[in-house]
Amino acid sequence: MNAMIQSLQELTRRWNHRETEILSSNATFSQDGVRRTREDALDAGYRQNFSLDVDRVLHSLAYTRYIDKTQVFYLVENDHITHRVLHVQLVSKIARTVGRFLQLNEDLIEAIALGHDIGHVPFGHEGERYLSDLCKAHSIGHFCHNVQSVQFLDKVERKGRGWNLCLQTLDGLIGHDGEIHDQQIHPVQEKTFESLDREIQDKKNNPETPLTPMTLEGCVVRFSDTVGYIGRDIEDAIRLKMIQREELPRESTEVLGDTNGTIVYNLVTDIIRQSFEKPYIGFSPKVSEALKRLKRFNYERIYLNPAIKRHSATIEILFKILFERYLDDLIRENRNSVIFTNFLSDMSPEYMADHAREEIVRDFIAGMTDNYFLRQSPEEFRSKLAGFGD
């Protein structure tokens, strides 16, 4: 068996060399992937560094829970509304298309894209805001889903051992922020795990801290995150009769089109044209401005629409109830609580030693699916939410 692995590893070395011949000189090569902990050759087998990261993200428990995580619209009885799992798949496909034409490392792109939203809490950005308020109130800093994506994959998964992903992958996760609008992004190179840890702490102290990926692949995913959601959210809002297609801003539709398909195609085409053989990823000024206007429309007419906020007060109360309940269970060492039986069972001593009670509660709640969160909630609150969207 060892001889077979060694033979396959020789093929991997050839693939690594081939990357230097076919990828752009600006690409990130698989042989340059860096991990916190050195692994035995047999642990990695014959997979290239970033291909291995893709597999580890796909096989994480956190990835499995994407299936019932809110993208924008929650508690809506419509099977065609986008959930988080579809969003990350769309981002992955869009980003790999861009990466292929720019001759970048598609494995690294895929690893970042599939893992970029793993840190999202139940009920999307709204839930994130409520959990962040609770984290601040308990003196553990702000909650940011991009930081939590790193936290899950690096510190929580595999019962606290983490997946030992490459620095370039983790950096792409924390730097993916698709809500920020940039015309161009130049990667900030020469990062280390020490600088990654500083960026994580900076984000907890101030979520407005600007972060830039260290690789072009990370920059591609950041742009593709926006490309993946902007038109799709419009289609969902039209399907739910919240807006009409004719209401989209003409300044945007004349440049980008008025359907998700045309918007994605025109944005992707512009990225490729503007970024080919460049040391940055960017939009043309005209497309960037059209996208900026469209994002503003989405925020005003969709994300802040009262129609999707009607149960916000109830959701906020439930976050507070569950946070305080689990914190009390930890203080009292209530071993019958689900935070012990479903989360901390067999957790590594390192995780327990390195995390305060409040951080443990944060990790447990952040990892919940929407339905699991509701199942933990008091019955009188669940009944208030029943039938929403019918």
C-alpha cells in the first residue's frame, strides 16, 4: 500500500510541476500551500494541497448544515427560494469559471467558495446581528460570520481538532466579504498564520476592519460572492411578489440586464476582461457603478423590506433565550442539556481549555440550522412563527 501511495505521490509532484507551466504566474501553486501543523505524507495521500482542502470542507459537519441555513428569506413556504447551500454552490461555479479563464488555481478557489459561508448563523445576516449583540454584551467581541467560518473549520470541527486547512484557504474565508463594494482588489501577499490570527482578533474588536485576501483566488471568490447573490436575490424577491422586474434601476439593467442569467454572464465577462493577466481582480468603471446601484436597490427594496422583517422581534428574543439558557447550563454543568449531549460530547481538551463558556455557546448557536434552532425554542414562540409565508 505504501508503495502505491508513493507512486501516486510522484504523480502529484508531476501535477504540481505542471501547474507552474499552465497557470498564470500570478496564481497560487498547490505546492505552496502552508498548514499550521505539518502532516505525515500518508495523511495527505496523493491529493494536492488545495484539492485536499476541498474534500475536508465538503466532509465537514458544518458543510452538511448548509442545507437548512437561510440565505435571505426565512420561514417561507416555497421550495424554489435560495438556501445557503445553493448559494455556495453558485459562488463556487462562478468563481471557478472566472479562475479558469484567468489561469488561476481552481482547487483553491473551490475550497474558499464552498467554505466561505460556513460561519453563518440561523436566519442569515439578521441572526448574525442578534448573536453579535449577545457576544458583545458578554465581552467576547463582535460576531462576524467570516471569522466564524475559520473558527469552525480550524478550531471546532473534528471535536475540536479542526481540519488543518491551508493558510491560503483560511485567508480566503475571512477575506471573502461580498457586502463590501470594490472596483478592484489587489491581494495582500506575504501573510502568515500569525497575521491571520491578528486579523481575526481585529475583526472581533471592530467588524468594519477592512481585510484583503492574500491570493488572487481569494479575490475572485470575494467578487463571485456578490455575483452569486445579487441577481438570484432579485429572482427570489420577484417570485415572492415583493418587487417587480420593471422596478429594477434602468441605469443598472441597461448595463447588466434584468435577469439573473444575464446579470451573472455580464458580470463574469467583465471580470475576466478587466483582470486577464493583471495582478488584481476588478470590474470596469461602468459595470462597477451599475452593480453598485443594483446593490443599493437590493438593500432598500429587498433586504430592508418590512415583508421579511415581520418576525424579527421574535427571532431576536429567541437568540437571547437560547444564549442565556446554554450559558446557564454550562455554569451549572447541566449534563442533560443539548449543549453537552449534542456539542461538547467527546470534545477535545484543547477546545475546552481554549474557549470561555460564552465562546462555547456562540459556537453552538452559530452552527445550528434554522429548524434545529426553532426546535430548541419554547413552544409558545414556535407557534407564533408557524405558517409564516403561507
